[in-house]
Amino acid sequence: MTTQEFDSIVANARDAFATARTPAELENAKAQYVGKSGRITELMKGLAALSVEDKKTRGAAINQAKQAIEAALNARRQALADAELEAQLKAEALDVSLPGRVREPGGLHPVSLTLERIEQIFASMGFDVADGPEVESDWHSFTSLNNPPNHPARSMQDTFYVDIDGDDGIPYNLRPHTSPMQVRYAHQHIKRYADGVKRGETMPEIRVIAPGRTYRVDSDATHSPMFHQVEGLWIDEDISFADLKGVYLNFVRAFFETDDLQVRFRPSYFPFTEPSAEIDIAFGSGPLNGRWLEVSGAGQVHPTVLRNMGLDPDRYIGFAFGSGLERLTMLRYGINDLRLFYEGDLRFLKQFN
């Protein structure tokens, strides 16, 4: 073969490599020239039939053509790799002119802020904080609180039930109030001091609040199927309604950070207290000036409830109250729709942190 023929093979190989758009097409083109059955491979096989002098001359020309083809092959491989990398970089490119994504610090929910505030205020008045189960037995939720089965007052706390039956055959429920903690905490308290009482010692007073989630079949602008309550309980040998008034008045004044408000008690009915009352507050100034607002239910603990606690109602007496945390939060921050608390709208929630 002449030099021009070798040059033609190299030129054809370069053209074939240049038209390859993918690595697979390039490898197919390579096979036509330097593969096992390629043009250069076939020329090298033909050297065996030549004389020694012709082998040197032809072999040198073949090697020169092979090197040129491999150089063109490697150059095209690199070009395809560079093109693939560039496309990948473009696809994953970051626009450095865009503002950075800043992770904003989180904050407490307004109801959680209220819960912490209430715990701090009552702790300053000597109250413990108790916590209990949200899935309750019928006895703890109702019967122990002087609200037996088929009692009409149960409709006041229409709640949700779970597919688990208690020992009495009545399904467990999602507690409709935190009042079950009255009996639970009293039992724990009595057990803690039982040995001392047997020896004639006086049992320390029960002074506790029990905040937590509660559940009822109710939903509108001022009610939610899930909401929060704080239960308060103070039992000793000489606790009166006057103590209830003093404790709650001090609480609301500390909570709302003003002495310019009043508390009143309206006669009401609850099966677990007797007498019972609704607690209203009225601010002396501001947008709610002179308007009475219901914030809690309360009363002297019913003798039947004291017996279910394991206490003698002829010796022990006390009061209990239950307040809705959402109601207090709405009044403190001027919120008029309870549903805002649970919609997860950051524009609303950011205002409190």
C-alpha cells in the first residue's frame, strides 16, 4: 500500500470517530479500524507473507497509521466525556445570584407558650404538675367522677371511644377532660404517704395541676375535637371556696399581667363538684372592657369523688377547676378563631416567637 492509501485509512477513521455521538457509537467505529477484524489489524496479519525488508517498511507505515487512529480515537473519547460532564454540570448548576435558603429558628406553638406560662404561675403557688394517659378507662373518665353509666350529664362530655374494652366491659375512651387525673393523682399521693398515715401522721395536702390534651365530638370557630385543658385540684382539711377564688384570681392576674380585672362565680352544675360554678373574668380596660368572659368550670370536690379517691369526705375538703388552654390563649393574644391554632400557617405562628 502507498502512503496515500494509509493516509486515506486514517482520514476515514477520523471522520467515523467525529460522527460518533455516543461512547457506544465510538466503540463501534473503533472496531472497524483497530478491532479484531479492523482494517489495521488485517494489514498487520498480512505482514507474515512479506520479506524481511518489506516487513520493516510496511510495519513502520502500519504502526504510524495505527498510532494516528488511536490518537484520534482517544481525542474523541475525551471530547465525548467532556461534553457529558458539561451537560451534567449544566443540569446541576446552582444560580449563585439567588438568595440563600436560610433555615429559620423554630419556636413554641402559642398553646405551648400558654402551657409553660400556666405551669410557672401555679408552681409559684406551690402546685405540683401531673401528667396522665390520654386513653382512659370509663371508670376514671366518668364513674369515679360521680358520673355513672347512663347518667344524662355524660352528654356534656361526648367523646371518642377506642376498640379496647375495659374490665367493666365498657370501651376505653379518649379522655374528654383532664379531670381523671384528680383520682389518679390522689391514689398515687395516698399510696406515697400510706405508711405514715397508718402511724397517725397527717397526710400532706394534695395541691396539683394536670395540663394536657383532651378530646370531644365538637368542632367550630370556638371548639375543636382535640383541645387542651388544665385541671387544678387542692384538697386538705380546711380548703374553702374562698381559697378557690383567691387562687384563680391570682392566676388570671398573673397570666394576663394586669390587676385591672375581676373574677365572678356563676352557679352551674358538674357531677364531680358540689356546689359548682362557672368562672368568668372581666377586664377593666382594653377592647374587652366590662365584658364578662367564661374561662373555667369549678367547684368544691363532690363527696363521692373524695371517696373514690380513697379520702374521708367528713375530714377532707377541697376544690377543683378546669380551664381550656385555647380559650386563655385566644384572650391573651386577641385571637378570634380557634381553628387558626391547628392549620399550620407559619404566617400566623411566627407572630408568637
